[in-house]
Amino acid sequence: MEFDKKAIESEGYDTTITVLVTNTQEFLDVVPVGQKELESGQTLFTIV
């Protein structure tokens, strides 16, 4: 998915994104990196 973050922010909208992993029971672990803010391309979490 792609979007124009600057255009969205210039209209006054919040660009916070919520991510939910709803099928965690299918994995051994879901390990967040621990950062609250990430740049594009950075790892959000590791799924084992």
C-alpha cells in the first residue's frame, strides 16, 4: 500500500497506524521491536 503522508498531514489528519496480529495462535511468538515510532522499511515485529 502506498499513500502521500505529507498530503494527509497537511489536511490535519493523524497518520498513526494501528497493526493487529489476530492469528497469534498460529505462531510460536510475535516479538515487537519495542519502538513506538518507525520509519518506512524498518522492522515492526518478528513473527516466529
